[in-house]
Amino acid sequence: MSRIETVVGRDAPARTLALSLTLGALALALFLPPLSEGLPAAAQRALIVTLITIVLWTAEVLEPGVTALLSVALLALTGAAGSMRGSLQGFANPVPYFLVGVLTMGVAVVRSGLAERLARTILERARGRSLAVYLQLVAAFPVLTFVLPSATTRSGILIHIYDEVFTLAAVPRGADIAKAVMLALSSINRLASTALLTGGITPVMSAAIIGGMSWTGWFALMAVPYYTILLLGGLLTWALYRGGFTRGLPAPRRELRPLSGAEWRTIAVILGASALWLTDAVHHLDPALPALLAFVALLTPRFGPLVWADLERGVGWANVFVIAVSISLAHVLGTSGAAGWLARLLVGGLPTLGDRPLATIILLMLGATLLRALVPNIAGFLALALPLAISVGREAGLNPLVCALVVMMTGDAVVYYPAQSASALVIYERGHVSAAEMLRFGLWMTLVGWVAIVLVALPWWALIGEPLVTR
């Protein structure tokens, strides 16, 4: 069952009541006076619209794409964005178009026959053991990152392969083993990317804000902490869904046919895009450009395996709307002053704890967690939180680099609702896990991230010459 069918199949009166109450609360909140002297009316309305959008996304009151477009309308109607053009800022961002290219790669993997071939190989090597399928996937994340650095790209391709695995093995949609695999793809998969400076928006943007980071320097700092969180996240997923790992999976008949021309060309296009992503330090192309070039190649007659009709159902177009609107929300929160006010509120008093460095770090993690829950876009979160963390570190006599990395890891280790991550959206659209299940897993991963930061990251950074206390 698709995500749309799941939402439509719910009790319509209950959904109507929930939507009415949510929008009613929004209407009443718009007449509230500013809660603080430093919070302009437009900023307060931006916060209210963002909060309402997050509630609708998480509660699945509406289909996610509908909620996204409702958010655009509310940003314009309330004056939070200043104009309709301001509420559509996310649609001018390259990220939605990067997502279209990545999703198209996934569809091509299916249409060319690669997905079924790889699914049969996975089942054959698992020898009927669900746990082996899961372990193969988690172990592959760090390796695949060096070939496909973007977590969204890996998710967009692997989701089709593992969907084929479950189809061949007659695993029902939403079974525990399927939930474990999909949550690993949506949450743990991302962690392997951030360990590399070329792994996506989070490391690139964080390194740019911090400054002075080389590829090897970043890997030395982040590999041990991030691979630890990846391992702990894998164990957490196993613990939450261990009942599903007892399920036997029938191994399909092995196919000995050689790779077809369509499969070879699909592999060539994917590897070509990956080569451009991995060498972006040389050519400085935006990641969306290789994705769009791959999109065109895969739809070129007599070369690519796709025609436009394949994309009408194969690409989750709602994902594009959700990602674009999450960027619009982050933009409006920033331009209205709401994000700065919120960030100062959450971490503004931390320098007073300079004589207790660990307490400062814990409060930084708490403030970053709350800010991450309210800011759907990771780029928006990093743009707000990292400069503040660096300032807190300097004023408190702590290592600014460590403070910034703590905040980055706190926000990057979690996904509370699908709109916070393009890779999570790709998984969510398949219907194996609900928004509530993603939220529960995100809360558990918050604890995992905190533990890894305090017990692994801080000692590791001190060991390699970046201690928390600098004076």
C-alpha cells in the first residue's frame, strides 16, 4: 500500500476534526501579541506556521505534499514570508532538483533489471536469514559512501533494491524486518556520509562555517564518533525490531544471465554522477548538476532505460514539494528573525557555565535538540546553530571547534519527521514506516547521539589534539 493510500484509508471524520482544530489554533494564535520584545510579529507568525506544519507532517493528518503546499499558502497569507514569492524560496533552491535526479536513478535501477538482480544476490547470500540481510546492509553503508557519497542517492537506489528483496521473499509491507531495514536506510545511512567531507550538505556546510578543514582532517575528527553512532544505531534498530529477525526468507532461484545493455548503461550513468560528486573539490559543480545530467541521460531515447511515464508513479513527487517547503520554512524563519530569536533563547545563557564545561556541553546538546526539532531543514539548523555554538565556546573558554561539532552531531544524528531529511522522505513514501515510528526512533537516536558525544567524541577529540577546555 502506498503512503497516499495509507493516509486516505484513515478515518475521515477524525482527520477532518484534527485538521480543523489545528488550523483553528493557528487562526487564534495569529491574533496573539508578540511574546517577546525581541520577537517581531512576522517572526512569531513564522514560528506558528512552522509548528503547525510540523504537527501536520508528524500526525499525518494530511498527505505530506498537501501539507507542504498548505504551508506555502499560510506563509503568504499570514505575512510571515512577506510575499508569495518569499514563501516559494525553497523551489528556487537546487536541493529539490538534486532529489529529482536521485529518485530517477532509483527508478532506472528497477526498470533496467538491476534491482531484481541485486535483490536475488542479497537473498542468496543471506541463506534464508533475515538478520543476515540487515547486517549486510548496515555493513555496506561505510563502504558505499566512498562510491555514492550522498545518503539521499544511496537511499534512492537501495530502497528499490530492498523493496524487491521483500517482494521476492513475500515479506508483507510494514513487517518488522522491513521496518528495521527502512529505518536503517532513513536514519543510520546518513551517518556514514557525514564522516566524509564530501558526504553531503551537513559536512560541507559545517566545514565552511567552522573554516580551515581538510578532507583528511575532517575524517580524522569524525570517523570514530560517527561510525560509533552508526554501530549503536544499528544495535538500537535490532533491539526495537528483533522479533522480525527470526523470520526466514526463501532464497529465489539464482539467475545466470549476463548484464544487459540497459543495466550496463544505468551503472555507467550512476558511476559517472558519483565521480562528479566525489571530485567536486576540483570542478566546484553544484551537486544538483550531476543529478540533472544523470536524469537527462537516463531518459534519453535508445540510451536510457526510462521514458517519462516511468516517472509519473516511480518518483514520489510529494517528496519534492516537502523538501522545497522545508527550505522555504527555514528561509522565512531566518529572514523574519524568528530563528535568531529562538536560537538565542535556547543557548544565549550558556557562557555563564564556563566553569563547568561538561554542563555547558550538555546544555548545548539540549538547545541543539530543541532547535533541530523546530527547524525542518538541516542547512537552516546548521546556519543558525553553529555560529552560536562557536560564540559560546569562545566566551566560555572552551574549544570553539568542539562546541560546533557537538551541536552539529546532535542535530545530524536524528530525524524526527520525514521532512527533515530527503533520504527519510524517500523511505517514508514507500509506506513501510509511519511518521510516528520515525519520531519514536528519532527520540531513541537522540539518546544514542548524546551518549556517543559524551563518551566517545569528546575523549577522541582530546586524544587527537582538540580538547574541550582550552584555557
